[in-house]
Amino acid sequence: MNASTSLTPATRDRAINRMRRITLGTALASAAAVAAFGSVAAISNPGQQAATTASATDTSSSSTTTSGATSTSESSATLQPAPTAATSTSGRGQVTTGAS
């Protein structure tokens, strides 16, 4: 059997420094891998460009005159909030789980 030997402070310090270098190297390699995979993903699937989407939608402006005042309204290609479903707070509710 191997007899256990006590580690000296210098040996412990070298081990800690080695673990610190391994940890730092792993973190840097991971960050580089994420950047590389992200670049490959962006190049292989660029998606739609904003200019193409904006030119495909109809943008119009109109001006109306009402009793000497001029107002201008513009329709732009902005996203509208999703409609919310009507909810009812009156009546009895029933939950069915599908079990008999």
C-alpha cells in the first residue's frame, strides 16, 4: 500500500494554481465555442431583414382638414398588442380532468 504523505504548502499552492488555470481555460474555451456556434447559426439561418419586412407592408399617410385645422395620420408597420380573450366572472365553473 501507499503511505499517505502530507502535502507541503508549496505543493498545495501549485495544485490551486493548476486548478485556477484549468478553470480559466475551460471558461475561455466555452465562451469561444458559444461565439463560434452562434456565428455558424447566424450565417446558416439569417432570417428576415427588417428592411424587407418594412417595404412589404403598406405605409400610407393622409391629411384631413376640419374647419381650418389640419391633422395628419400615418399608418406604420408597428406591431399591435394581441387581443385579449373575454373572461366571464359570473356563473358556475366546472373542471373536467378526463378521469372517470
